[in-house]
Amino acid sequence: MATTRQRSNPSAGPAFIGRVIESSARTFLVGCRLTAEDIPAFGSFVQTARGETTIIGIIYDLVLQGDELTRMVALQDVPPQEIQQDMIENRNIPVQIGVLTLGYMRDRFTYYGIPHQPPALLEPVYTCLPAQIQRFTEQPDFIRTLVEAREASDDVLAAVVRAAAAVRPGPHRRDFLIQIGRELVRLLADEPTRLGQVLRRIRMTAEAP
Amino acid sequence: MLDWRQVRRYVQEMADYARDRLRTHPPTLRYALSLLHRFSEDLERLQRMAREALRAGWRGAIPWGEPLAARFPLPAEQPQALVIAADGSQIYPDRHGTVPYFVLNIGLIEMRPGSGAPPQTWHHLVFWYREEELFTEDGEMRALNDLEAERDIQELEQLAAAMARRAGDPFGPPVGLADGLLLPWALARGEPFAAVSAERYRELFRRAVVALESAKETGGAIAGYVDRPTGHAVLRLLALGLLDPDEISREKIADYPFGQLRDRALFAELLRPGERSALFAPNWPINDHLEREGHRLLFFYLNVGTEGRPHLARVEIPEWVAQDRARLDRLHRAIWDQCRILAEAPYPYLLTRAHELARIRSEERKQLEGMIQEALLRRGLHVSISAKARQKEWLGG
């Protein structure tokens, strides 16, 4: 598991999250040790590399792995408040992050879908900068992978749309959401119930503070 | 790689040996326990004999003044107690590596039980790379004993400094816990066996005294916590008590009746959960020097286990902690409370966390090595590791 971490800082470069510990064509797992406040959110955009290719994905799953110390503390009926706080705020606990690959960038071009090769094991994984997210989501094609993915729930889909909207200034944000809405109507034309639920979730997350 | 056929045979033999040893213990243990009670109030005679026996090379524990078989109950819960713990780990210089360096990472953690606030954690990092730091005057790389002593003394210094920062804290005087012996092992062993130069020995001693003085001034208590202690200093005292004062000699002292029995087995029979034993002073040569400085070292055993599952720790303290019952009780209670947090494996929670903070993981070692190589390359310095180290890398360690 990777242990180095940098707190997210927009003025700095992308923040290091962890390293690839399992990899397939469509998804990869990132292993890391993070305190609770440093754990990235569902739907966050992340990047890794395979040679000259930058692979872009989103976080669809997070597994916080309790270790022996966590388990021993948990054996107490009521662990002291200080110890609970220590576990949450101070300890770097092992975290496994599931990432769904949405596409990749090479030679200043953006491609949607799976790259030619999955990321190599132990390749570092970083957060995406707002400019990268904006560029990658210029075309609504990234939505198809999310809609079709078994791994990502519609909650994750909504969180991804929210993350992509959040990096756009006010009027562009609205345009972006309309564009995504149209794409979803096209992709889910045969599933009106699901479409309604997805659009409601996007509206809820977009309106959330 | 291991030849498992050979290993299996030895493991079976070892298990038979352990079983047979265990079978022979009970009569010896009962005998030792009966002596502990028999000599319990015989303090003056034992103290006199211990002084006499020193000349014949005897090593053991001297009673401090409390009856040998005394049991001190768990003190009442403290309304507030500020507990600080420290532990250290290191990367030794590798003569097969790119460049030699020594890293010392000391993890410290402070907790205010009952406050609801998360403990505070911090690190103290030492990074030695200069010739004068890593090599002796005759050009030899510093011995591991010497670097270990540096780790131990810095742990003590950092713990005392952390306590000093909390002197006068409204939460009360601090309790400082170090992992293992309170003093560097090199000091405890005594100068002829410390494997460091006389000058270095004196330097370590001076630094230890300054740190202990600083801890004392906080009004708190400092201690070294030894889990699963292997000493038999009290048993040696009991064996000494069997001798006629006029017949103390090297030969008589060598005739030791308790075999491989340890003090912890003796006190596991005596002490109930939460109770501490009487105080004893190890008769290490260093202890006379420490006494002159006002920091004579004492120890007691403490049962941190539960009913039917005793678990003994040896707690080392300076004499000034023992002389102030409030400090001693605060320490006794704090250790017990810390051990209750991880009741399944009774060991102070904060020492577990200090160890976790101090530990340098293998990935971190690799990352540091990569960072050093990159920094050197950027300065046009071509570095290489030895052929042996390269082979180890290929073979995965």
C-alpha cells in the first residue's frame, strides 16, 4: 500500500492518492493509507498512466479496511471518544479505491472507452485538476460508459455529473447539465423509470450545497 | 529459502522441549513463591547481603523498602491524566547502498483521557549523512550499538521534552511512557559492556540525566514499559537469601536453584489484575552513578491482565517517582487504563500508536532511497549500489 500523501491543494499539482494494486481493462483498484478526511469522494475524477497515455477514471467504490488495532478497539462495548477520534482523524488506515475507466488522453486528444492496455501495477494514481475534468467532459460521450457499467450505481453517475458540473462557471454549468440531460434521454430511452430516477438524483446533487 | 523437511524436524523437537520445560516449572515456581513470602519482611538482611554479594559479581534486584510479597492495589481512577508516549525506529547506514545515511524517526503521541479530544501526534526526524555523523575518528562506520544507543537516548530526550512542554498544564502533570527500558541499553549494561567508547558512554549518561531532570521538573512521572519481561533479578535475590551471609562467594552464587524460571512467572502467581509488586532497584553498575545524580532506577511488576489470564509488565521508574506516592499512583493507574483500551492484548494503547507512528515501512524506505538517487542524479552525481545489493534486489530482498 502506498503511504505518501498530499492534501488536496488546487494551487499545487494533482494530489497523490495511492498506487494501482489490481488492474483490468475496465476497472482498477488503488491501494493507499489515508486519514478519514483525506479519503476522496465517490464520483471523483482520477488519473493514472500507461506509458504516454493518461487514463481517466472515476471512483465508484471505497473500502475502508480495518486492521488489527481497529478490530481490538472495536471489541470494547463503548470505545473511549478519544480513541474513536484517533482512529478517524490521526490513523492512516488502509483504503481500497475502485476506479472505473472512462477514457484516456494521448497526444492532446481525448478518447472515450477502454484504453489499449490497463494501467500497470503500482502505477501512481492522482486526482484530476479542474482543467483536466473540464476538458475530458467536453463531450458527453463519457456518460455512456457510466450508464452501461455494472460497477457504478446511478448514485455514482449523479456524483460524477455533479463533479464535472462543479468545475464549470455558473452559466456554463447550466449548459453542461442540459447537454448531459439530453444524452441521458438518448441513452435511456428504453428505461423511462431509470431515466426519471437518474435525472432526479442529478438535480438533487446539483442543488445540494 | 528454507529446507522444510529439516525445519519440520526441529519444530517438533522444539515443541517437545517446551512441553517438558513447562512440566518442570510448577514445583520450582511454588518454591520461589514460598521464599518470596518467607523473606518478605527480611529487607535489611537482604539489602546487606546484596551489597556484600556485589563484590562476588552477583547481579540481581535490591529491595527498595517495601515487603517483597507486598501487593499494591490499583489506585482510584484519576479525574484527569495527560499521557504521552514515545517510540523510535531507524534506517541504519547501508554500506551496500548508494550513499550512507542514518534516519531516526521518533513517533510521539499525547492523549487526554476523558476529554473526548483526539490525541495529538507528531514526529521527530533525525537525518545523519555527514562524515562526522556517521563515521568514527578512525574512519570506521559507527557500530550498530552506538546508533541504537542514539535512538534510545533521543527517545528519552524527546519524551522528556514533550513532558516539559506540558508542565503546568491544567489537565495535570504528564505521565510519560517509553517503550522498553527507560535508559539506553548501552548505559544499563555498564561501561565495559556498552560497546561504545568511554567518552560516548559519559555523553549518553549526561544526556540521560538532563532528560530525567527535565521530566522530574514537570511534576509528572516518566517510565519505561517492558512487556513480557525476561529478567530474573528478583529470583536472584531470593536465591541469595538462601545463603549464609558468611558463605557468599562466586561459586555459591553460581549455584542458582530456579533454572529458566522468570520473575514474571513468580509475580503472575502473586499479583491480581491491576496490582503492582513491591519496588526493587536493579544493581546495575550505572545505578550508583544515577543515585548520585538523584535518578536511581527502580522497577516494579504490574499485572495488566485479567482474572485467570495474568499478563505481567515490568515498569522502570526513577526513584523520585517512587518517593512521591501521588506520582507513582498516577503512573500505575494510567498504565492500567491504557492497557484496558486493548484488553485482548493488554499493552498501553499509546505505545502501540507511538510505535505505529515511528515505524518506517518498507515502501517508505524504497521511496526515500529513490528520492535520494534522484536528488543525486540531478546534481550530476552518478550513484550505484553494490553488486550484492543489486542481487538482493533481483531476488526480492
